Amino acid sequence: MTHAEFVSGYRDGRLRVAIEPVAAGKYVSARLLLPLFVLPVLGCGVGLALIGWIGSGLAVLAVGILVPRLIKRSAPRFILTQAIEDERIYCEATAAGILRIEPVA
């Protein structure tokens, strides 16, 4: 199915889209390079806690832990929105098995 057929079918309600949440989370994590964001943030949090800024250190640690989880949780909606807008993302998501399209009965 082409991207144009997908967009028109989805907007008309002729297609049902199923997105694998775990695979979508991994895909978005890799695209956004989340591990490269998390490690320095966690290190800064630990550093702040060690020099005596315990409250600030714990807050930074919380941000470093919660933000990637929230991003991964919202990944299916992000993938769907991007697949509608960008043909390249649509092709990547369908080829990887993240996005499955089923006709509505």
C-alpha cells in the first residue's frame, strides 16, 4: 500500500492501524538517541548529590529516569502522526513491523 493510499484510507476510516508499543518505543529511542541523553543526565544527578546538592541531584535523576519512559510510552502516537505526515517514516515503520494496517470490516 502506498503512503497516499494509507493517508486517505486512515482519514476516511477505511483502515485500522495497529502499532506494536514495545517496538515503537525502541524505534523512537534509537531515532532520538535517548541513551546518549540519559547517561549524562544521570551522571549529573549523581554528581550533584555527591557534592551536597541532594535535592537537586535527586530531581535531575528523576528527570533522567522519567523523561525517556514518558517518551517511550507516547511512541505509538508519535509513530502514527509521523507516518501520516512523512512517507519515509511510514515505509520504515511498516518494513520493521511496527505499523500494521488492517482494513476495517
